Amino acid sequence: MVFKDNVKDAKVCVIGLGYVGLPLAVLAKRKGFDVVGVDKDDSVVKKCKEGVSHIDEAFLHEWFAEVGSLDACLDVVCSDVYIICVPTPVDKKKYPDLTYVKAAVSEVASVVEDNQLVIVESTINPGVCEEVVLPLLEASGKHVLLAHCPERINPGDAKWHVDNIPRVVGGISLEAGEYAKAVYDKLLDAEVTLLSDIKAAEATKIMENTFRDVNIAFVNEMAMSFYRMGIDVSEVIRGAETKPFSFLAHYPGMGVGGHCIAVDPYYMIERGRDKGFEHNFLIRARKINAGMPRFVANLLQSRLNFLKYPVNGTRIAVLGLSYKPGVADDRESPSYDLINILRARGADLAVFDPYLPEKSSVGSLEGALDGAVCVVIATAHKQFLDESLYCDVKLLIDGRNCLDKSKVSKNVLYVGIGVSR
Ligand code: SAJ
């Protein structure tokens, strides 16, 4: 049954209860939907039933306190609306890996009935819904409505959450698109824009994230160049930001991590190749960003040697494994690339991330700094932002330009990304 006109009566099944699906499922319950969450991790299912968020976000703890608990199970149940929020990583060759999407869609196809709606939120490249998802659903022999509403979650963001982030949606048909829009209009306190077709919706998300990746690559390249000129890139960005139009600041760093920005451009690159187009610019930008850990390792080595220290055998503290501040998420984190390079050069490493103690090699920040000749700030966690912490080291590499260099002890050689004293 199509619930376009009385969508609040639709039973909703959210598949994948990670940083995208869990907030969405809890929001659906807050908005009065009959909702069930599905996840293959039984510890996640158990916590949902207990009303506990396995994701440490303040708003999610509040929402769970409000709704009490979330009905959840391991397998897809027949519903009116299915929203697929499973991961879409890339494989070792950087090709899009649709394993999770295909598995979720196939499971939906095994229970779906006529005129039910399937919405894919997972990030996919243009064409995947029509060429991969739809055939799997059609194999059910049922008339299934299909739409795409790309997720726009920003983990760790205190302001923007699933309920207030505007969205775009596109359908395999106008009916599917309008039905999906009706669902999100009911779910969200934000504008929902219906695009002309499902590929436009797939392309919108890829455009957003690829835009960010190339802008980060741009500023990384400028930073490496300015460093050779003795120009402070942070000051130049502040200067450029005084222009009230046509400039959008991005910031240099030791690399791009996360499951979105570091991954999504590869979707576009591969899709372009499928169609005989080589995304030279996107490929170049990915190479620049993926090359930042090595740039930082070489910068560290040159500065250590300047101080008459080798890398080999020298105690180096690497602070931060998460791909961005304030989160316990190290997927695609450039910290690991830096660690591997330094380890290969014989460094005596102490690695600490307060959000990932189980992956740290020492148990505290003090332990990491103890005896360290060099410190690298790889993630701008708030715990690392006190310049006085580093007064006893010889070399401080600020991999996120997150410190005030004027507050760093004059006895310390301070170097950022495109920033020096
Ligand atoms: N980074 C830089 N310089 C920058 C911005 C980011 O080096 O100027 C690095 C970060 O350190 C991190 C990586 O890039 O390692 C990704 O940072 P991010 O802030 O983009 O964080 P994400 O991956 O959580 O991005 C999310 C994305 N949301 C979705 O894909 C749904 C992205 O689209 C958003 O633009 C981004 O949040 C946001 O706006 O903060």
C-alpha cells in the first residue's frame, strides 16, 4: 500500500544502525512512526532494545532518553518503507564496494510486497540504483518503488543532525520520488528537495563530497608551496576570508580521512571511467591528499635532522588516530599512513588517542609525551590543544595547524602544514 497521503501510518524499516541509520531510526520513532531498526551486529540490536546508543553523540543519548528504546532485530521485516543505511566503502583497489548494499537490497527483495517503497541513503555513484539496486528488487516479482536520499550526516557536529539537515531526494519514477519526499517531509524539520530523477540525487552527494576533497587538496598544495616561501598559509586563508564572496575556506592538514570525503571521489572516478571519461583533476586531488602523510613524515625527518636527531631510534609521539576531532572513528585515517612510514624509518613511536584507547600504544597523553623528542599532532582533539603540554620536546609538528604558534615555547622547533615560526 502506498502511504503517500498518510505517510505517518507507514511502517518503516531502517537497515543499518550506524552513524547514519541509528539517528534516522530514533528520529522516526520520535516522530511517531512505527519503526524497526535492523542490524547484523547483535550487540547493536541489544543496545537499541535497551534504549542505549552505541554511538557516542550527545543528541542521540537525549533522543534515546526521550523514546525509551528502539525496536530492533537482525533481519529485515516486511514493512511499507525500507531505508537502507549500510556502508559503501572502497576496496583495496579503490573501487566502490557495494557488497553491503547488495546484501541489504537482496534481503528486502525477499520480504517486499507490491507498492512498498525502498529508499537508499548509502552513498553510491550515479547509476547504481538503476543498474544494481532495481534489478535485485525486480527479481522479487513485486512492483517496488525506489528512491535515493543521500545521507548528509556530519559526525561530531553539535549543530547539524539528521532532523535539521536539508536533503535531496530522487525517484526511479515521479511516484517513487514524491512518496519518498512525503516520508522525509514528515521525518525532518528541514527542507526536502525533489530532484528530477534518481541519478541526480546520487550525483548530488558525490558532487558535495568531491567538492570538499578537491578544495582540501587545493589548500594542501598551496600550503606546501607557501612553506617553501616562508609564508604562513593560515594567515593567508584568514586574509582570503575577508573577501565576502567567492572564497570558501578549507584548511591544510596531514591528510583526509573518514568514510565520506576520502572515499566518495573514487566512486565518481570509477563511474567516469565506465563512461570513458578520465577524471584527471579528481585523481590528482586524491593523490595530493593521500600524499600528505608522506609529506609530513619527510618534513618531520628534515626538521629532526636539522636538530641533529635521526628518525631511526628517536622517540616520536603521534597524537590522534581518529580522522577528525572529537570522534572515535579512525576509518581511512591518515594517522595510520604516517605511523607506518615512521615505523618503517625506525622511529620509536608512542601513539595515543583518548577516543581510541584500545588502539593506542600508550595509556595516556603524559605517557606519550614522556621522553618524546618529537610530537606530531595528527588529530586536533581538544585534549591536545594546550601549547604548554609540549614545552619539553625538541620538535613539534602541528599536523592540523591547531595550535597558536606564538604560545609554543621558544625552545621548541614548531612546524605546521604551511606554517612555521
Ligand atoms: N579536512 C581537511 N581540511 C579541511 C576539512 C577537512 O584536511 O578543510 C580533513 C579532516 O581532517 C578529515 C577529512 O578531511 O580527516 C574529512 O573531514 P570532514 O570535516 O569533511 O568530515 P566528514 O568526513 O565527517 O565529512 C562530513 C561529510 N558528510 C557527509 O558525507 C554526509 C561531508 O559531506 C561534510 O561536508 C562534512 O561532514 C562537513 O561539512 O563537516
